[in-house]
Amino acid sequence: MSDKGIIRQPGEANGVWLKGTQVLFLNGAGDADGGSAFEMRAAPGFDTGAHRHSRIEEYFYVVDGEIEARAGERSVVGGPGTFVFVPKGMAHSIANRSPLPATFIFFTSPPGHERYFQDLADVLAIDGPPDIDAIAAVRARYDTEQISTLRTG
């Protein structure tokens, strides 16, 4: 963990592309003990697929556009200002079913989920349709039990 604070202006964050969806790393495991923060710009049709984590909590906040969020048995289509908390062990998914991009901020605790996105981006960078087995293998390495597969749009 760093002993320095972080202030990021627009355009300063590094990140990865998951086909047409961009994930920006606002902070990560090297920066904080409590969690990692991300900005996700989800392309139309992006869907995390249902999954759960045994050790990770997630928090989502919609900034622009509209997402469909599922947490356990509850599902909501939410626009700006919608907040979703997902405790450890709960099946959940986030999808952009609208024809327009959607932007949301999300946090994971404990930190380190940026490594998952880096490995996932490597799998998705290969030409052709996403390799479902390779996605499942990445998820398994990062405390993500896949219930249904990720869709990139």
C-alpha cells in the first residue's frame, strides 16, 4: 500500500478494454488496504453474467446511462444515482441492456480486483468470440464463481 493520497483528473486513470467496455483503475491494491475503485464505461449489450465472490464485497453507483443490476433475488433497472451493494457470497450481475453506453463507479473490498480485469482483458483481446472456458478460468483464479458467462455486447 502507498502512503500517498490520490487525486485523479479526467483522463488520468489507466485501465483496460473488455472489447467495447472500458474499465478505468482509479486505485488498486498498491494504493489502499480497504479496496479498489473503478470507473466502468459499459457498452450496450455488456453483461457481467451472474457470479458470486466468497471474499469480495462490491459497491456500484450509476453515473450516466442505465444498468440492470441483480443482487440475490432482487433486480432493478437504474439510472444515475442508483446504488447497489453486494455482500460476500451473493449471486449478482450488472448489465447494460440499453442502446446507449452506461457509466458507473464501482468499488471492491478487499483491493486487488484490478488484476482480474487485466487478465480478463488479455483473454478478450484475442480475435473472435470470447472463449467461455478461458473466461471461467480467469474468474476462478480471482474469487469469482461463474454462474452464467460474461457477454461483451
